Amino acid sequence: MITRRTILKTVLKGTTALTTVAIFIGLPSWSRASSRMTNRLRIPEQLKGTLKDGVRHYDLTMQKGSMPFLTGLTTPTLGINGDFLGPLLRLRDGENVALNVTNQIGESSSLHWHGMHVPAHADGGPHQLIENEKTWQAAFKVKQKAATFWYHAHLMHKTGPQVYRGLAGMMIVEDEESRRLDLPSTYGVDDIPLILQDRAFNRDGSFRYITHMHDIMAGMRGETILVNGTASPFMPVTTRKVRFRVLNGSNARFYQIGFSDRRRFHQIATDGSFLRQPLETDRVTIAPGERVEIVADFNVAKPVKLVHIPIVPQTGGMRGGMGRGMGRGMGMMESFDSQPLDLLEVRPEKSLKAASPLPAKLTDVPNFREQDAVKTRRFVLDMRMGPGMMRGGGSGERFTINGRAMDMNRIDETVKLGDTEIWEIKNDSPMAHPFHIHDIQFRILDRNGKQPGPEEQGLKDTVRVHGGETVRIITRFEDYADPKLPYMYHCHILEHEDAGMMGQFVVTA
């Protein structure tokens, strides 16, 4: 079993200084994906649930499996209702749901509904353990604006390896507003889920996970890109407009997505809601745990690729990128995702079905007023990367929030139901961290005192905090209080979460 102690021992082995760490992890052996995309994109099965006595039931089984990701090799995997990843769950705002999760993977796990506003007992975090051969039910009323969400394993110290092996899937919530909008909405035709993941493989085809110090410090990255569990994917399109729901399901990799011909497209949504209006752009950055929805136009029968545009750090930040330069060590640690990658080849057919123009307005995004905030909480993210860098009396903690690593028996923050709060997240480490808060959706107030860009003006549950940056977010805690069962907040680089960069809060009446 991989524990935080094991991870930290691995981190410290052979490490003497920050520069040594930076140089070592700054030189991973990545290669660009093949220019020839050869496998048709898998589209996850869609589950709409079964309505019984006013409750919509979804049955999910976590199970072992295998997949032929690489030619001539078979990879042992985990999946949900299948060999790798899980079905897409379609939910409706206002409905009561019951998600029945059976664990058959041979070890304990959990299943978290990332971005969903749910009671603490239904959150699916580390406290909602599902033992092997047991079934757990999460029952709640859906209270969300229309958006793209996801679910994934969230076991203490083992989130990283279990998600890496396949325990994740996408969720879509619809509401009355989304059903009225004239947007591409035919699942698998012009409304396409894209779960982006990168994986490393051993010679025998098995997943390679944490074999070097940089796999922990930088987070686990791999040289093979999978989209919906498909390597080197292509998809034919039959309509002029296609909506892509993009989920960064990677453990650590950041993506800056665009098209190979630099065509412009429209971003229409963030993690938890539509934007107020479509945003025309040619690229969008998405950190682990984040989601975006984009709509692209295809008007000629010429293939084009969705690609990862290299992220190159610059002093003072960059467009959609990973932040501020703070010397040699930080510059190298912020350059992990600077290689171009092919993600998906789109092949328009010769005859394409016409599509309506995008609506001029999509939604009214909830606005939490700063003057209504009753409290500002401060969170400092830190990575202490070598014996010579130790502070705080040599505690041995390396991945921390406010100087402390995660402790299941400690409540870090207590929030009052109904309060509006500002959370100020400061990144004192030499790399960007995606900061995720369970239960709520928030708005970003500012980054180092400057208003966020239009691409971040929707509801969010995960926010990139660049090295050396301070981000303020605002939210209101509504509906659910439980003084005993906590929610989590954590870095969504899963190896950092597993190693301690996580905390807990309760909401009290």
C-alpha cells in the first residue's frame, strides 16, 4: 500500500537541495504523440438512471478489467461498469437520485462526485469508505446549474493510483435553462465527452506508476495520451458545430488545448456553469480536475487535430499558462507541459448537417458580493523539497496546507451554514497547483489583485494557483450542515493530495 510515509521517503531519497530536485524533474523523457491517429474514439455509455418511487437510481460497480491500449499488449485496469473508466451519468436539476456503488476491485475505495453540491455523508470522500464486496449508496437531491462534472476514486493515500488505473467517469447535469438553449446536444454526435488522461506503460503493457522522485514532486505524467481511454484517437463528425465537454482527468498534467490549424472556437462553460455568453478564443488552459465546454465549427472535409499547445512559463505569468518565474528552480518546475501533443483527430465528412448560431446569452452566473463576506480564510500551499530546505523545526511534512499535512482525525476549518466567505489561496511552492473545494461552487475574485480573465467568469470548483501567486475566491455555504462529517479541500495533483496537501472543513448550523 502506498502511504504518505512511503511517498515522502521516496521524495527524500537522494535529494539534497531544491536545485537538484528542479534539475532532475525538469528532464522527463516525453515524446510527441504519433501524427497518425488510428483508433476510433470511444464514447462512454450513457446512463440516465431508472426512476422508481420518485427517485432516480444509478447502479455502478467498481471492477477489475483489462484494455489493449498498446498494440500487442494488454494492460490490467480498473473500471466502473466496464474495463476502464465509467459510464457517463446524466442527472437533472431538482431530481432525487440514489447512486448505488458496489466495490469489486479487491481493496477498499470510495467514489467522489467532483463539483456536486451534496450532503457530507454523500460526498464520497475519504470518510465514505467502500470496503471490497460492499455496496454504498449516495442519496441526494440534485441542486446544480447545468454543467459537466465528474466522479472518481478518493481513498486516503491511494487516490492517485486508483484513478490512474481507471476509477473515474463523467457526469452531466441538465436544467430547464440548458434544455431551452439551442446548443449542440445529441450525445455522441455533436455533444462529445472528452476525458483527457496521460499514462506511462511498462514493457509488458502494465501501467507504470511512481518509479522516480519526479513522479511525486511534479505529479505522475505519462508519454501516452488517452482520450476516453483511447490511444491515438480520431472521430468522424457529421455536423457543422460540435460541442466538446473537456475534462482534465490526468493526475498532474496541465493542458492548453486548441486546434492544429489555429482556428478560433467558442468556450461556453467552466466547471460548474455556462459562461454568461460564448467567449471566442483559440486556446484554453485546463488543469487537473477542471472542465471546460467548447463549441467548434467544421465546414470543410479536411481533418484537423485538437492539440495541446506547449505551455511556456514567463515571469509574471502567461496567457492561460502556469505562472510566475521565480528563479532557476521554479522556471524548471513550471515547464513540465511544454511539449506539443496531439489529442484527437477530427475528420469532418463531406456533407455536414447545418447548425444554428450560438445563443448571444447563455446564463446569469450567480454573483457572490464581496461586501457580504463575513470571513476571509487564508490557505498557504507549500512543498518542502529536501533536507536542506526543511523549515518549522524539522517536522518532516513536505506537502502541506498552512504548514500541516492531511490528518483524517483533525478538522481544519469550521464554516457556518448560510455564510458567504472569501478564501485566499497563496502558493508558496515552485509549481502551479489546482485547488479544489468539495461541496460548493465559487467565483474567482482576483489573481494577485487583478480580475480573472473572461474564461474564468463562470462557476468553479477547481482553480489554478500559479507558483508565487495569491488567488481569492468567494462562495456561500448553503443547504447542508453536519458538525461531524467533513468535506475536503486539496491540491488536485493527485500525488500531492495523497502525500498530504489536503485539509478538512465542516459546515455547522
